[in-house]
Amino acid sequence: MTTPIKRINRRTPGWAKATGAVVLVLAVFFAGIRLSVLPGLKDLFGTETRDRSGPALLQSIQDMSRYDAASGNFQIVVDLEKDAKFLPDAVRGTRTLYVGAGTVDAYVDLGKVGEDDVTVDEDRTSATLRLPHAALGRPALDPDRSYAVSKQRGLLDRLGDLFSDNPNGEQAVQKLAVRHIGDAAKKSGLTARAEKNTTDMLRGLLRSLGFEEVKVTYGR
């Protein structure tokens, strides 16, 4: 004797049908925007940028007595990699390839020139000036010409970015780029060029005032 098997009729709940219909409509809707099938709606949901920054506040004023005599443009490709011990790079680790571009100014501080450093003969036809050696300013990174080429992050680093106030921060590579640019400026002969330009400027200025012989030395 066999017992007939009753087929259980599994009906889909109404709320599930409604949810599926809404999801399908939204998918078609955003796909149409994505594929420009509905170009008007694409503009309707476009982003708008607003600058709500407050006015800039003047904190201090400094009198400048230095003569900026030369400026060098530099570019460095930074390849910074951070690994974790005993963990593969896919789990924990970062690698950033960054192109940093910036400038370094070379200047002569004329404010350090004292009365004893300037000698003029009685006829005011000859002058001797003793100046301090040229120095390098701080490297200035140009944000318009600096950019990250690629970023690779492990799974844990990606999860950490979700809870970070500054995800994908580039401070480390930017600081490294500034340091390398500063080191390159020291080896570039930029200070020698600045001293030459300062000498030419002072000679031209004093000769226009009637001095026939102008001697400029450095070494204070």
C-alpha cells in the first residue's frame, strides 16, 4: 500500500515580489543613465561642487631681505613599498608609485650684509661687497604636476581605509618626494648659479649709479 505524496505549493511572498520588482526597475533605470539611453536623467543626478570655504586669515607678515637668484625644477618617481612580516602582500602591505614635481629656490640673504661688508673708495668709482653664500629654500611640491601612478593595497589595508579619516593618504610619498628633491637640489649647482646671478645683478645696479669697478665676494 502506498501513500500518495502531497506536493507542497511554495508560493513566493508578496513582499519578495515587490522588492524584486523595485530592484529590477532601479537596475534598468541606472543602466539607462549609464549607457546614455536617458541623457536628461544623467544630468539630473549629476554631482555639483560647491566651495563653502571661509575667508583666508592673515596670521603674520615677514619682511623679506633675500634675493631669489635662481630656481630649479625637479621631478622624482617615488616607489614606496611597505610590507608586513609573515604576511603576504595580498593580505597586508602597500606599494605606491608616485610622480613628484616641485621647485627649489636658491637665494642670497642681503639682510645679513653689514656696514663692514661694503667698501667704497673716495671717488665713488670702485665698490667691494662681501656677501654670505647662497642658500637653498625649502622644496615646494607642485600639486598640479604631482600624481599617483598606481596604488596597491592588501586586504587589511583596504579594510582600514574604510575606517580612516584620510583613506589612501599620500603624505608618506609626498614627504619622500620632497626629501629627494631637496637632495637633488644640493647636488645641482643651484647655489653657484644663484651667486653668479646675484653678482651680475649688483654689478649692473652699481654701474648704473656711476661705479666703474664692482667686486663681489662670498664667504661670510
